[in-house]
Amino acid sequence: MWWPSDPENISSCRRLRDVNLGRNPFSGQLPESFKSLQSLSYLSLSNCSLVNIYYALQILQQCKNLTTLILTLSFHAEALLDDPSLRFEKLKVLAIAISRLTGSFPSWLRKSTELQLLDLSLNSFTGEIPNWIGDFTDLFYLSLSNNSFAGEIPKSLTRLPSLMYRNISLEEPSPDFPLFLKRDESGPTLQYNRVLRFPPTVILSRNNLIGHIWKEFGNLKELHIFDLGMKSLSGSIPSSLSGMTSLEVLYLSYNDLSGSIPNSLEKLTLLSKFNVAHNNLSDLIPSGGQFQSFSDSSFEGNSLCDSQRFPCGLDDTAADTTSVGRFRTKDIALVGAAIGFPFGVCFYNLFFYRRFIL
């Protein structure tokens, strides 16, 4: 990795392959001289004060061997123009996160057929996620969280080959590079220095997506992290998600999901983090598999119960709740009556105020 003292004179080093300019006080536009770096494979411009992202992309597309481009925390609050003439045909890794960029999903990415990792999280992108996102045969990491994408989840995401079979040969686009991930603005920062260390991931949380969770997601046997929290998804939780046998994290909180938690999810023996809080779920919480290890907050804000932590009533009527975070337990009725006397009725509620934060 190389840090130049004067990026304006970078054109004199035409054999450079890996360049890290991250966390430097560079400002203004990217120098046009960068287009001379025909051997450039990895470039990080993260956490700088650069401006005019469209101009930068026009220059960098002329680096025909570029495979890794990190622009996170740069070009703050600019508009990412969707110019279909842009071409990054060898691009494997693209991270433009935490920049509050506006615009729509960049259509020029469709030509980057070798894409493996895409992080556009913590921006202000709008519009729909295109269905062609499922055409990337090597894509195994996708984070689009904290944007304003709308419409349904593209069904093509359920057919990503790298998440179904993981039989692709991944070559590191650089020997070592500092790439940072962040779940949200209040959460911890995670650092991965090699692409192969990234867990297979689909994160679509905190958008305006609607519709159902496709049952075909169960085909993604190699997926480790699946986050669909804080959206407006409806319908039931598909029992077929039990087919995601490598799953370690499943977040479905703050949606409008109904029905019960499928007992089939007990088969997910690697599942260590699970959250369905604040939906419209009801019935018994599964008791097998990893479910006894999940905290109470993973289930709050529903009409769920079990035989130990959240006792179930004797009939099927759920008691009303008036505040977020309560468990709506079933009424207890038909208690101890003597012949000739009316039935006694007893009502109770259990209150939980701990709030789950992604």
C-alpha cells in the first residue's frame, strides 16, 4: 500500500497497483492525472474532503484494471448522477457508504459483472432496487441499509449463485486494505482487511421497502447475515427460511409481519442473533434450537408467548396494549366456577419496556 505526499504528481508512478489516500485532509476535485494509473487495482479515498464524485468517477473509469474502489465518508451530501456511459468492468469491490449521497441506484453498475461486494449504506438514495441486482454471479455481500429505497425486494436476490452454492473462486483484489463497516450511526464499527473475511451478507434494513419476504430466500444456503429490519414488510415469516442453514443473524424487527414464528427455524443451529420485535406476530415462540438463548427483547411488541418467560392464557383473546414495547398476553378466563354462579374472570398484563435497537 502506498500513500503519496503529493497526489497531483501521482501520474509519474504509473506502475502503482495499491493506493490508499484515506483519512487525509485532501480537498477539492480528484486530480485528472489519476487516469494515467493504468496498473491501479486498489484505491481508497475514504474519509477525505473531496468534492464532485461524478468527475472523480469519470476519471477513475479510465483506470482499466481497477478492482477495488473505496469512497466511504467522502463527497458528502452530493448527488450521484446516473450516467449510463460510466464503465467499471473489472470492479469487484465498491464501497460508497456513510456519505448521504442522493440519487437513484446507479445503473452503470450493471456493467460491473464481476462485482463481489457492494456497500451503499447510510446514504439518501431513492427509487427502487433494480431487479438486475440478481445478475451478479459473484456478489456475496450487499448492504443497502439506511437509505430511502422503495418498492418490493427484488426477487432476483433469492437467486444469487454465490449465496446459494458458494462455488466461486474469489481472488483478493488487493493484498491488504482497510475497509470499515458500520451497522448504524450508534453501533460499533467493524473492520475487515480482506474480502474473504466478509461474511456472506444481505442487509436491506431501514428503507421504505414493502411487500412480502420471498419464500425463495430459503435457497440461500450460504448466507450468514440477513437483515430486513425497520421497513414495512407484511405477510408471514416463510417456514422455508429454515433452508438458510449457514444463517447466523436474522433481523426482522419493526415490520408488519403477522402469523407465528415457524417452528422450522429451530433447524438453524448456527443462529446466534435473532429479532422479530414490534411486529404483529402471535402464538407460541419455538422452544427448540437456539430460541432459548435469545433475549426477551427479541420478541417484544407482539402477541407471542411461551411456557416459561411469557405465559400464555387459556383462551385465544390477546389483551390490548397501549404502549410500544409491551407483550400482549392472552386473557385468562373461565376460572374456577361453582354450579349456579357465573364464571369468574381474571385479566393481567406483563409489561416490558426494554427497547431493541439495531
